[in-house]
Amino acid sequence: MLATTESRALDLSAPVEFPDGRLLLPTLTSGRSLLIGKPGGNFFPLVDTAEETHPPAVLLPDDQAAFIAGTGSDQTIAIASAGEGRIIRRLSGSKGASVGSLAASPDGRTLYYTAEGTLWAIPADDGTPRKISAGDGVAVEPSGKGLIVNLVETTGVRLVRVPLAGGPEQDVHVQSDIPIDPLPLGGTGLRTDGKLLIGVEPRDSWFFSAAVLDLASGKLTRLPVNFTGDILMYAWTNDGRILAFGQPMRAHIWRFRPIH
């Protein structure tokens, strides 16, 4: 399932799907805001507010979602009730952080976010952020025992597993020479069977594409998608499908003639 967006300048994070099939998507229409709705139906602002609301975003229990509200030094991670259409709290501990990716623990009590190359944890009820490790994107293990983190380095993108009970990081082996793209991992990109959704930069294409990495074996399988453009940011749906954003390629040629 692809949701298209018109500009790569638009903030992106993995799409968010609610249990009843509603999707949470970003838009630039009338300013940046998050819209909620079902495929084929109408989409409406997630919250009734004049301030900007934008990705990254993540689903929480009780029909709630966490996302970014505000701009610049005033922006914070905010949590809203999707049913009530209002922000119910803001995490002051995250105020001013330039959040690049956002994920939640399976019980929804802890949020993990990356900002300027560092991975942090903060209670969903607010508190002081705790530094975990270096990181540019994060996916949560469904067991809640660890995190998969991508690190954008000068030599390429590296994946590591960070155990939450303590102990050293573990490099994730990838049996492929296809480069991994530099975009953040999706918070719900890891399935219970150890299959991780990641983006790749195929050598035979101009565009970012999607792949599935088996963490147990290191096998990387590129997904065949008939789409002319970049495929960005991924999440597993409730029924086991893949939800992603698509950035279409469009071009126009103009001919100008001088007027004498």
C-alpha cells in the first residue's frame, strides 16, 4: 500500500495505521499538519489546532498518537487523542529537540526518539530524556527487549541491535552489497518473526526502494514494486502487508521562443 506525497521537503516518518484501518498522514495543505482518515474516504486534521503538527509520529494505546507539535525551540513531542481530536499532553522533556524518528515501546509507556545523531528514551507521561546510544533511526523489537538502530556514517549505513537490559551493542549482519538508504528506520518496521523493513539504494535504479532484512540470517530481499519514484519509510500493517510513502517522479519540458 503506497501513500504518495508531492515533495521530499515534506517531513517523513513511517506511516501510522490505527487498529480500525485509519491512517495518519502528513500534508502541506494550508500549512503543515497531520491528517487522519481511511483509504478512499475523507481525511481530517488529527487535532484542532492552529500550530503545526508533523511527523515523525507513532501509534500509542487507547486510540492515541505521539507526534511533533510546534516549530523551532518551542516544538515538543505531543500526544493526542485521535477520537477527541485534541492534544492531551506535551512532553516538556523533549522541548526544542530536532526529532528525526520516533518509536514506542510495545506497552506505550516509553517513547524512543533520535535527534542530531543521538537516541533517547523518555516516559510517555513526560520526564527527563535518557540517552541510550548514537542513532539516526530506531525500530522497536515487538518483545520490547531491544532496539534496532541505523547509523549514517561516512562509510555508509550501519545497523546495530541495542539491548535495553544493558550490555554491548551488536552489529546486524547484512548479506548483500546493496547500500542501505540513509532515511530513519520506521518504529514499527520490525515484525515478530524478525523481518525488518529497510530502504535501499539499488545500483540499477535512480530511486530509493524497499527491502526486507531477515535479522536471523542477514538475508536481504528487495521488494518488487511497479512504481516510478522513491519508496520511502515503511511500516507493517495490522494484516501483515507493508505500508510506505511513495515519492513520484514527474518532469516537464518547456520550449521558449524569443519575441522580437
